[in-house]
Amino acid sequence: MFTPQGPTVRELAVQALSSVEHGYDLLATKFDETPFRTPDRLLSAVTDTLRPLGPFDTGLDLCCGTGAGLSVLRSLCTGRVTGVDFSTNMLTQARHAHPTATLIRADALALPFAPTFDLAVSFGAFGHFLPSDQQSLFTQTHRSLRPGGLLAFPLPAPPRVGSLPYWTLLGFDAAMRVRNAVWRPRFVMYYRTFRLADVRARLENAGFEVELTAIESLGCREDGSPRCRLVLARKQP
């Protein structure tokens, strides 16, 4: 949850009434004190799951924010590590934490890269892309990877229908839709628009071969299914 050093309710309200870019510019200095930052446990689990698939040379963190995912790339890549985000202030925080990384301000829907990277990762950012934009996002990422390159990201299992997390996410998305219907600029952040079947189809349409692997250290649900899977989308040689 939020730490005492995190944003106030008023600061969160101002952020929520801003555009996505400006909202994250406002939140940047306190972002790592919020529950929005990817937990270290998940970062470590993804690192351990990806390690046997290496070695990797160059790495890209899509929508890197303050740079939590750059630590994963640092652990796995022997070459240059790059983070891309469209929030200037989030990149400033990432630069403090990762001074040797290459950090670039750009829109993930218009990535400025040639086929350069062996591994691309992303953590917690895909809710900022409407379903109509996801195909473009994956196509841009595909173009940025070398032949044989890998896009990897964790995808938690959806909450059980009727559970508290289910209603919480449903309520959040409903509130966000109302907010975007009556207020401009829009703030795109949805939790229930990134469904595995749709995502897999769009990855394949972009040219990826897609596999799923359980992140075993995060355990299983009561029915034995993984709590979280790692989506592995590979650009064919």
C-alpha cells in the first residue's frame, strides 16, 4: 500500500484528472512509494524464469517508468540496456536509479528503434493502451527486436468471478470509463481490457510466436492453475 512518503489523496486526485503523461509527470517523485510500482518479488520471479532462456545481449524496457524493470534487464543482458517512456519526470527518476542505462523519451506506439534488441520486457503498463492500440504496440515492439528476439511480460491470472478483487477491478474500470466520458483529457488505465486470448491473437498478428510459462515461484491458485504466467512472444528468425 502507500507509504507515508507517498502521494496525498489530493495529489492522486490531481493526477487522475490529468492526461496519462502529465499525471505521471506529477506522480514521478513519489511513484516508488505507491502500490503501482511493480513489486520486487515479481521482478525477481520474472528474472529467474527468463534466465534459462538466455543469454541475452541488448535489452529494452517498454514504458519503463522509474526503472523497476531495468533491474531485470541488468541481471539478464550482457549488452546495452534501454528504457523508453513518454513521461519526462519518470525518466528523470529512472536515470537517478540507473545512471548507465540508455533512457529515451518516446511513445511506445511509435518506437524510434531499428531491429536492435534481443529481449524486451514490460511491467504493469499495458492497461494504459486501449484494445484498439494493442496491435500497434506489439507491431512496434516486433520491429524493434532482432530476429529471434523475445518480448516477455507477466500476466496474472484473472480474479475469481464474485471475489473481492474481481469487484474491485470491475469497479475501478467502471469509474474510469465514467471519468473519461465526462472529463478531458482522458486518463487511460484499465485492468480488464488486457485479456489473454485477445492479447495472444494480437501478438501472433504482429508476427510473434507465443508461448506461456508458469512463474512457479509465485505459486498456484486453489484449482492448481498458476497465479501468474509469463507471456513469451518470440520474433521468428
